[in-house]
Amino acid sequence: MDIFAKAVQFTRAKELQATGFYPYFFPVEGSEATEVVIDGRRRVMVGSNNYLGLTHDPRVVEAAQAAIRKYGSACTGSRFLNGNTDLHERLEDELAKLTGKAAGLVFSTGFQTNLGVISALVSRNDVVYIDKLNHASIVDGCFLSLGETVRFRHGDLDDLESQLRRSDEGKGKLIAVDGVFSMEGDIADLPRLTELREEYGARLLVDDAHAIGVLGPTGAGTAEHFGLTDQVDLILGTFSKSFASIGGFVVGDEPVIHYIKHNARSLIFSASMPPSACATVLACIDVLRQEPERRLRLWDHARKMRAGFTSLGFDIGDSQAPIIPVIIGDNFRTFQFWKALFDNGVFTNPVVSPAVPENSARIRTSYIATHTEEQLDFVLEVFGRVGRSMGII
Ligand SMILES: Cc1ncc(COP(=O)(O)O)c(C=O)c1O
């Protein structure tokens, strides 16, 4: 059997391309954050994770440029050896301060952070409990670990509790959840999760990729939002969303971070974040502190869009964050809807099964603090017009 046979047999994407409704890998030819140019035409962007709108902020861009001038374009090596700089360490201190934790560690991506943290911590005699809709990087971190993985139904903490009740007392336990779920926009029930952590002697890891810079009075994430920072053992995050760059981090108690630093293979055997990315994130943290109104504007936008979609008659699930899914159901109909939005000047993300459960395919929309009211009104007007013409509303 030729190992490449599966590639020849893989026709699903090509079949979709032939229909003209293939929605992936579009090259963006220019960007001003809230609007992008694709195929020579401007489209309002409601499919990014640029929550604070900082990718084009002059202070952020200048910080990145200054770091390139000082350190060059990259470190060309792992932090373990030649790829560590004072900027990486300053960033770790700032992240620990921002989240109210003792120590921090930065990785080259958020994905690698989950791979490294979970595989380093969950050993042969341990169990990791994960929500079924957690991000792929948590799932893959579990695959890499030597321990047992137990999945519970999305948001169903009775299901989690019954699994915990059945667990072997002698095993180490880690509960890992997304703080804000990336395709649903709902928020993990940390009050109940922290009770279960306490009752069953488990540790709790929260992936705040979509909550850092967004949730909590200072933008420190889901734990801050609920006032439960001390009861969450590890907070993970990424720099590819609110922090306008690339990279990831974990914060927690010093001995745990020290252990991860010396055992996470995705940290040790991979080149470090470029210094310009560290400088970008440091500048974003400054802006987050100086301009809380950005976060508040983002929440105003989310409220406006939730009300707008609902009054148009769309199903937006349980969205509680600046991620708002518009649920269509059927995969192909979702591609058709996506294409009509795109052709009418609105860029969104189609998310179909198996990435989401069968018959819950959706258009994922997400918002940027710097969107204007006019842009958001335009998005609602296009959704309404297309939705009516396709009989979705
Ligand atoms: C919940 C969650 N965790 C982790 C990641 C991975 O982050 P990164 O883009 O930095 O690899 C993402 C990105 O989509 C995410 O949504």
C-alpha cells in the first residue's frame, strides 16, 4: 500500500472547489484590520481574532520595528540554547503581573503551549478531563501525553463530576477547558469548575486564547472575570488574537512553570518567538492598561451584534462573548451563505462538521474594538438581505 494513496483519494476539498463555494486559504492582498482587500475588493472583516484592533496601531508597529533593529529578525534557535532574550523574560514578568500569577513562560505559538504544557504535566499515572469542544491543541496535547484522557459533554459539568467520581484516588487529575469557546462564544462555568477542582483534588487549566484582553475588569481573562484567579492553577493564552502577534504563554505557580520550562518538548525543541513579536505583545499590554475603553467598545459591539442578529431572526446559540456564531445547520448551505456574504463585501468564517457537531454548521463572526458603527450596520444589513433571499430567516 502506497502511503500517499490517501492523498490521491482525498477529493472532498477539490469537489468543493469545483462548485465555486470553496471558502478557505484566501490570500489577503491588503489589510487595515477592520477591512481587508481580497480579489481586488474591500470587505468588512468579521472573521479575525484581532479583538482589540491592535495589529495596525502605530505604537505596536513601532515597537516591533525597534526590536527588529536591535535584535534582528529572529533568534534562530530554541530559548533553551541561543534563542532567549531579555524581551522574552520581560514579557513573562508582564504576563504574570497582568494575570495575577507568580510566574510565566512564553512559547512560539498557543498551539505549542498546549502541546508542551499538557504533555509535560500529564504522565502515565494521571488523568486529564477535557470538554468535548475544547480547542484542537488541547486535544493534541492529550494525545501526546502518556496519561489517560476523559472527555465530557460540552459545558456539562454533571457529566464531568460523574467521571471524576469514578476516578482512581491515587491518580493525578487535570481538568482542561477553554475559557471562551472559539466556535460557540460561550464562557466556561469557572465557579462550578473550581468547586469540582477542590472537591476532587484536581488541578484546573484554562485556555484563555479568546479571553485574554477581552474578559475581566483589566482584560486578564476568564479567571479575573469570575474573581477566581487563585483557584485556577494554570492560565494559557495566545498572542495571535488580542495581542496582535504570534506566540503563546502559560502562567501559574513558580515551581510548576519551572518544571514545564525544563520538560515541555515543544518549547525546548523549537525556535523561540522573534523578539519583534515579544515587543509587539509588550506594547499591546501597555495599550490594554492605558485604554480600557477599547475593551468596553468591543463589548458594546458584541451586544449590538447579538441583538441585531437575534432581531433579524438568526440562531446565534449561546454566545456570551465577542464571538457570535450564526447557525445555519447544513454544511453546503453554510458554504453558499458564506459565499453570498463574501460577494456582498463581508468576510466571515464558515465552520462546518466535523469541526462542529453534525447539522450545526455555522458562520462564525467575531468583532474588533475598532470596527465603526457603519461597518457593523453594513454587516447586519448584508446578513439580513442574504438570509432572507436564501430563506434562512
Ligand atoms: C482556544 C485556543 N487555544 C489555542 C489556540 C492556538 O493558538 P495559536 O494561534 O497561538 O497557535 C487557539 C487558536 O485558534 C485557540 O482558539
